[in-house]
Amino acid sequence: MRALTLLATGLALSGRVFAQTELPELSRDTVTRGKYTVIFINKAPGFSTITQRRLIDAYFDVYPREAKRFNPHTLRSVNFVIDPAYDGVAATDAGTVRYNPDWFVKHPEDIDVVTHEVMHIVQDYRHDPPGWLTEGIADYTRYVFGINNTAARWTLPDYREGQGYENAYRVTARFLLWAEQHANPRLVDRLDAALRDGTYKPELWVRLTGKTVDELWAGYAANPAADMRK
Ligand SMILES: [Zn+2]
């Protein structure tokens, strides 16, 4: 029930906010497999039906696995909007992911944009979480659950001097992977849960690993090797 209410609220809000500039829907497909649904709304003339199918298949592949590991109470129904009015790569708000169609014209193999974005729905952080950690966990999840990263040539970067854990995205994801292998195998799960229930504080790193995040990063910088096999 909570999920349905949230979804309805999100739609009503975006309807008001974007009413002025909203492009018309060219198609709307509702697909349900098992307990999960995606409503796929296309606003881009000529958007590839192959890419559409791949984005939908990715959703049904990765979202249930992310939900199972991190948040079984996540939304059961998600909206995907292919929106030429959006000029980033993709963005997620409540239960809606907006994708820039041009990105997939230029990067047709980058299907795991889905894996990153739907993790933001699973995360459901509402207590002013640190953005670097939110994005780091989303890219960690893309690394762990991704289905097409190799074809997309998407990898976690090796440590380089000058990086910091607050760089977010792949840099933070690589650090989280290392920390899970060297300090606490449940680290990401515990951070994620605390971020969702509002109990996250920087001291949590000490409780989970015996070190502050700065101390842990110093250990990473000194010896950054990690097992990159999944
Ligand atoms: Zn993100």
C-alpha cells in the first residue's frame, strides 16, 4: 500500500511540475513478470524497439535481485520514461526513471544504466544521505548485478593518486568493493540499510570496520588491490 501511495503521489507531482514542457507520449506499454511491473513510456520518435526490449529485460533481470538483497519492500511497479527533454544520461525520482534517448543511440550497449538507476528506487533514502555514498552504492550495485558491463566497456577504475572516497560513482564503488573484501563482507548491506532507515552517521564506519572512513581510505590507497572477479 505504501508503495502504491508513493507512486501515485510521484505521478501527481511530476504532472504539475512538468505540465508546461511535457512532451506527448508516443507509446505506453505495461509489462508485468512475476510480482514486478514496468510501465514503459516512450516520448522519442524512432526510439529503437530493440533498445526498449533490452531496457525492459534488464529491469526484470536486475531489479528483483537488487530488491532481494537490499530492500524487499521496494516499489513493485516502476515507470521508465524515454524523454528527449532530459539532457543528462538518466535520472530517478521516486518510482520514475527518465532516460535520454540520445545516450542509447550513441551508447547502445550501456544497458546497465538501468541497473544503476533502479537501485536508486531500491535505496529509497529519505534522510539527506551523503550523495557520494548514494551514487557509490548505485555503481557498486551496477558492478555486482550488471548484465552487459563488459560489452559497454564499463569497469571500476583502479586506484589512482588524487582520488578520494567522496568522488562518488565508480571511484567510491571500487573503494566499497575493496572495503567489503578487507574489512567487512556485509559493509554495503549495512550502510544501505542505515541510509534507508535514517540511522546512518559517519561513526557507523567505525562500528562496521573498526576504522573511520578516512582511515579505511588510507588503507585502500596504500594497498588498493581487490579481487575483481564476481
Ligand atoms: Zn545515480
